[in-house]
Amino acid sequence: MTDSMDAGDRHFYTPAEGHGLKHDPLNAIVAPRPIGWVSTLDAGGRRNLAPYSFFNLFNYRPPIVGFSSVGHKDSVSNAEATGEFVWNLATRPLAEQMNMSSAMADSDVDEFELSGLDTAPSTAVAPPRVAASPVNFECKVTQIIRLADHRGGQIDSWLVLGEVVGIHIDRRLIEDGIYRTTLGEPILRGGGPGDYFGVSEELKFQMLRPE
């Protein structure tokens, strides 16, 4: 197959030299992304809650999830200190509270109180869950990795991976033994300064893997 695409049809840039656009397109291209709404405790037992747009599931058995923090923020410090965190599903009804919990607050500020959110106790870990969130993953930290560039230089970004050791699901989201994604009304991060997306049953389609 020959390359018939004319170079003039493409906007090309090297990230090191800048994109030359009004806003970085990277996080608008890799989108929408699940939100890592992470609750932790520090070594003294103080609560922290923060959303991360770099989040995903990385393994089935055992289930491994991870979030990446640009900067060594409180969630990373707390995960290091205690070895635990909780992921809470960010939903459309909780969007405003989720956004409020992203405020650049001091370490002694309780984002649960700041966002007007009630907590629920976890079962296998110490950090609390967001009570109103319909799904929560209780996680034990497995790795904390400082990211590096292709030359081996360290970056001020930290990937926190955790094994999910307990899962809470609102029974209303389960029909005929199947978890229904759209019933949870998950919100997903897009690009730009504040783009988010929902999930619609109308836009769902199915494909089975070829045998």
C-alpha cells in the first residue's frame, strides 16, 4: 500500500518544539478518558480526594488500576505512606463535586468537606469511599513509578498502580447479572480547558473478536 496522503493535509509538530495551536491537542485526541477520582489518607489519617484524568485499568487477574499525577501531589504522597487508595466512579450527578475536589488546596484541606461529600467506610483498606459514588474500588499499591523520557531523564510525573482488593457496586447498575455501563452515568475527560463527555446507550455498538 502506498502513502497517498499529501503532507499539506496534516498538521505536524514535535512536542518538544510546541504544537502551535491555541490549546494542546494531545488530551483532546486521547479522549475521552476515565477519571481517576482517588481518595487517600495521609500518615496522620487526614483525608484527601482528587480527580486525575490519567487513569485506567491495566490488568484483569488480579485487577490492576493506575493513575498518573503530574507533580508529586498529595495522592501520591499518601499512597506511598499508606500503600492504599480508593477509586470512586465520577458520574454526571457528581460532576460539580468532582470538579470542586480538583481545587489546588493545601495538604490540610479535606476535599470531602470542601466538596460537600459524605464518606462511606471501606472494607479492606483504610481510605474512605465517596458515599454517593455508585462504584468504588479499594486498592493496595503495587508500584509507584516515576516516569522518564526516551533519553532516560526523569519527569515530574508519577504513575501509581494498585491491585483492586475490593469492589462496591450499586445493585441498581446490574441487570440480569450484567453491569450496565450507561446506568452509572460515568463522565469522561476530554480536551481543552474543561471538556467532559458522557456515555450514551444510543451510541453503543458491539463487535466480537474474530476467532
